[in-house]
Amino acid sequence: MSVSLAKRVSIQDLKMSFQAPFREADLKAFTLELDFSACTTEEELEAAIRRAGVLIDRLTLIAVDMTARFELLERHLGIKRIEGYREFSQKVTTLRKAAATIVKLLQTEQIAGRMQAGLSPRSIAPARFPSALTMGPRELPSELPNLLILSEVSSLLGLDEVALEALAASGDIPSGIVFGRRTFMRDALGFWLSHAKRQRVKRL
């Protein structure tokens, strides 16, 4: 185990954090949010498309973060399999596909509605990571540890810890909880920084 990792959380704690139910509660919440059957106006359709886009983004970040954690365990402990990990990954993939399908259906409905009203057949596309925060660098220094804690990421992004915790808890930044402690994977954070739309976010 590297010294930098040991200072943050033990590799055994990281391994135990992979025990079920991962983020099953998050996935249940996503499932509830995938119902857009009540959309009737164009404004409602556009709002639903954007919401579905945000769900896709957050599911992507969960997948990237969990993959990075598994790769860290594999590298340090030679672990090849963790109970429930494959099933969880499949659920994330299924939900992402469902959300992407919903976006296409909503876009089709929006176009049809505009054509019936004699308007141009345009449709909006959800922006990737539309509400993401990128106040820090676009790339992370290679010398950073694999696993980062809240105070380190706060300093790196120039954001106070309360606001960072709120964004991480909402799923706008890839993170995880290891025995009550918010942690961030360098690789997942780097993915987020390189894909997120560059903008400032209101201080919480």
C-alpha cells in the first residue's frame, strides 16, 4: 500500500466499502426520475430532455468513479472480483441506456409537436455535464495520490468544503463514501474535469 493512500483511508476500508449495496439507493432514485409521461407542452419536453441528460451524466460519473476504485484495489491487492460489482455495473449501464432512449423519444415527440404547429422541426440536445463545476485546472497533476479527500479537492478547485460536499452528494462530482469519509478518485475526477462544461457555480 502506498503511503499516500494509507494517509487517506486504509486499502482494507476501501475494499469493505465495495460491499453491497454500493449505491443502490442512488439507482432507485434515478429509476423514479425516469418517468416523463406527464410532459405535454414544449417547455415541459425541453425540461424533461435536460433532466434526462443530467441523469445520464450522473450515471456516467458513478460508473467512472466505481471503475477507478476497483482498478485501485486490483493494483494494490490483486483483487480480480468483488461480490456484486458486475451486477451493479450492469444496472448502471441499463439505466443509462434507458435514459438515452427516453431522450430520443422526447426529442421525437418535440419535433412532431412543432411540425403539427407549423414550426421548424428542431429539438434540443442535453448539454454534457451542464451543471458541473470547473473552477480548477482542466487536468490534474500526475503526482496527485490515487485517492483524494475533501480538503485536498477543495483546495485544488478553489471551492469551500461545504459547497464541494453538496455538489459531490448530489452526484455532480464523482465521489464516494468510505466509512463516513468523502473520497475522490484522481482518475474519475480527471475524467469529470476534462468533460465538464467550464463555468462557475454559485457558492452554496
